[in-house]
Amino acid sequence: MVNFSYHVYEDVYESMKKGTKRIEIRLYNEKSSRIKIGDIIKFSVLNNEEKYIMVRVTDLIIYKDVNDLVKRYNFNMSTKTYNKENIIEVLYKIFGKEKVDTHKFIGISFELVK
């Protein structure tokens, strides 16, 4: 049973599938605040619903704001090479400046469901 569905970019999907990306960062909002350890999430490729993976949530990390995220997030678990200088710019592109500047974030640690 799928508890949640999200879309990801193709490169993120590939990294999740290979196991090189084991944590997904999302805005902490009404939807993501309901995620619990053990939930099943379907991550499908943006504009290609047929390409997806199923994951089980193993841990949740709440970041109080973007500065807390930048300070505490393990950038080695990302799809690309990010650093503290460019991660905020990337988040602005994905979520929009206003949301990044006003929301908490959630790190969703997961394992692939076979």
C-alpha cells in the first residue's frame, strides 16, 4: 500500500534506484508532516509516471529552516555535488524563494522496497 507519492527529476530517480541517494529533502508542509517511519512512498519521474520506485521510510529529520538544513545536511548523500554555497540557489529553483525562506524542511531517509 502506497502512503505517499512524489515526483523527482530523472537524475534523482536514477540515484535513488542505484542506492547512491538515500535521503530526499522536501518542504515540511501539510503533506510531508504526515509521513511516518515505515510508510511507503512512490517516487515517479516527473512527466513519466511509468518510471518509479517504491521506498520505505527509515528515518525522518526535521530542519527548522534552510540555514539549519545547510548546516546539518550531509551533502555527500545528494545526487550531484552540492555545497553550502550553492544548495540554497538550487532549493530556490526547485521550491521557490518564498517557500524556502519561510518553511521548515524534512529529510526522508529510505530503503528501496523490492
